[in-house]
Amino acid sequence: GESVGLHLPTLSVQEGDNSIINCAYSNSASDYFIWYKQESGKGPQFIIDIRSNMDKRQGQRVTVLLNKTVKHLSLQIAATQPGDSAVYFCAESPANQAGTALIFGKGTTLSVSS
Amino acid sequence: KAGVTQTPRYLIKTRGQQVTLSCSPISGHRSVSWYQQTPGQGLQFLFEYFSETQRNKGNFPGRFSGRQFSNSRSEMNVSTLELGDSALYLCASSLLASGGGSHEQFFGPGTRLTVL
């Protein structure tokens, strides 16, 4: 089936390190990708998105890279802080699907120790 | 601007009962999507409503239904509850215009449903 998955279920880093969270997607027709952060007891929070006509997009302390050749998506967090500890999900939006339905990966739990 | 609100936040039901969950989108957003989140299956798309019409539906049984009102508020209903329906039900709203535009979805805090 079509799904978006993450390579690692957990990632532990030290405060100040750079974090890289990876995601592989299977639907080459997907044209929109998003990273969400979910803290305990809260709904997913939008971090950054990227369309398939781009390879890289930068935000505040975050960068998303898209490699369409190998269908790979990554989220880079610079100078990781304890407040970045959360579950991170990548999601894709298939181009042939009406509406805003997103297909989510399983998530990577990022733990930041100080 | 107020975010997406969901009521109730927590709910306990028994097998066989039915439940209705409510979602109020961000003011001006006309698209509302519902997702089920469980530890085993992760986040799964239930359905999406836009201008009171269901535009898309995920792979869930007919016991799961929804509707949207003229003010864009949405409700989802689950009938004949099963133990496996225990989950966090998330609502997300979007400005998405028909045919394109930003897909950015803003999620509410969710309703935690426990079926005993």
C-alpha cells in the first residue's frame, strides 16, 4: 500500500547538537510533504512543508530536504533544544487525491538531553 | 485568532454505545478533516469535509460517519463502539480552496476516547 514511513522510531541527542530525522515515502505521485511535531497531550503542530518542485526549504532552525530520486524526506533541526523533544511525523499528500487527506508516517520520538 | 477546538477532550464509553465528537475550525477555514491516532496504527485519515460536503474518505467502516454545518463546524459519530475504537480523535482545519492552495492543516488537541 501507499504509506510514509520513518527510518528510526527514536532519536536521542544532546542539547546543542543538530538532529536529522528521516522519512521514506512510497508514492512517487505525491506532490506535497509536511513535517509535524506532536508533544504529549497535544495535537500535531505544523513545522515546515515542501512541494515536489523544490529540493530544500528552510525555516527557523529547521530545514526540510526532499530527494525525489530515492523518495526520501528529511528534517534537520539546528542547535536542538530540550523543547524540541516530541514525536515528529512526516506526511504526504498524494497528487491524485482530492481534498486535504494526509498520509502520515509512524513517527520518530526525539529526546533531547541537557 | 483562536485555534481548532474539540469537545469533549476526554470521553469514556462502553461497547455498543455510540459517540459524537465535535470540532470547531479556525475562523474562516472551510475544510475540516478527521484523523484517528492509535499507538499501533499511528495517524489515519477518516474523512474530510468542505462546504458541508464530504470530499474524501479513508478506509474505515460505515460505523464512522461525519457531517459539517454551514458555519464549518464538524461532528463525527461512531456507532456500535468496539474496544478497538479507543483512540485519540484529531480534527484539523485548513484554508484549502478547491483545486489547490495551501494544504497546511491546523490540528486541534484531540478527543481521547476510551471504550470499555
